[in-house]
Amino acid sequence: MRIATWNVNSITARLPRLLAWLESSGTDVLCVQETKCTAEQFPAAELRELGYESAVHADGRWNGVALVSRVGLDAVVKGLPGGPEYDGVQEPRAVSATCGPVRLWSVYVPNGREVDHPHYAYKLQWLDALRTAVAEDAAGSLPFAVLGDYNIAPADDDVWDRSVFEGSTHVTEPERAALAGLRQTGLVDVVPRPLKYDHPYTYWDYRQLAFPKNRGMRIDLVYGNQPFAAAVKDGYVDREERKGKGASDHAPVVVDLEV
């Protein structure tokens, strides 16, 4: 079984690449983030033509998540149970479902913007709610994983130059402590292998030639419970999909399971 997560940075802009990638990669379930569309605008019909069902949670702004599966979508939950609001709204940043033999979440963790910004406090509150929401499944016997754009680099090695990020979000101790709290529920970081260079970065800024210079970050993560991690046979960052005109600034992270 092949599972992937990909922040597409607008599914409308990325649709031709997405459809071609699904066909060529043989992915069974894709966790999508940053759809930037409403649920009605989501290309469910085009995906259905390829044999994929869709569970979408989106409102047309810069958020939006989805699960796209050709092995079933059962017990779908849209939203983060107990999650906080920002500006009076619970943003569409989580969707979960049982897909064949596994249960999966697709999450788009708030960016945080700046350490002294209200969005940073919201980010930490959101992660705390996520930890509570997944605790039961994380400790269960069913293979379970939370995949997505976490907007946090777990360690200093997960950014191309730690000094560049000093005082910025994505690398602060409170954010990393929130990831540690997630792991304490029984989840482990399933680290993919890079297809080039020595570290599996998943995001490269569009600016300043960051991608060709490999100035990246590993912020798209796969956190799986023990039954999930035990079933993993391979994992990699599909760096090739970050190349060329019209690419997202994130690359897909792919995990192969034997379940």
C-alpha cells in the first residue's frame, strides 16, 4: 500500500501535475494540504475518473485539506475535534478517515507567522488539541498515522542553515515540544530517504533559487503509531515533483506499507 502527503499550494493550479503524478506514482491514498478552494471547487470529478474518492474540508481561503483514496474512505471526520478558533473561525486544517487497513489524518498545521504574533499562540493551541484528538488512535492496534504539513522542522538538521531561522517560527522550542507531545501519544517520526543530497527536505522557498541550491526544510511529516511504523517498507521524498514550471513549493512524501 502506498500512502503520500503533499502540500499542493492550490489544487486548482496544480491539478494537471497532481493527476499525472497520481497515475505515475501508483499512490493508493494521498493526504492533501493547502487546497485553496472551496469544497465545491475541489476536483472530485476529475479524481473520480482515476478511481479515487475524496474527503474534503475546505472553505476557499489559504487553508483546506483532503484525503484522496482508491482503497475506500470510511468514518470520515472533518475538522479537528476540540480545536481552537482563529478570528472566530475554526479553520479547515484537518480531515481523517479509515482507508482500507489504516486510519489516516491529513493535517495542515497553522504557520505561526511570527513568534510574537497571535497566530503563533494559535499554532501551539492547535497542536495541543491535535495531541488530545489523536491519542486514542495513536495507542491503538490499527495502523494509524497523522500526515501533512506541520510547519515545524523537528530538529536543527531539518533546515538548511539553522542560523538563518534564529528567532523565527518553525524551529522554536515550544513548537518542537509540541511535536514531542505528539510522539508521547505513541507516534513516531517516519523519516523518508532523500532521492538526492543527504537530507530529506520537503519544502523549498520559491525565492532566491532556494530549490536548485537545496536550501530547504523538512516540515512535511509522517507521524505513525507502532503498527504503522512496523509496516513501513520504504519512504522517500519525491524531489522530482518539485522541479519545473508550475510546481508546488513542497514535494510529496511517499511511504510504502506492507499491510
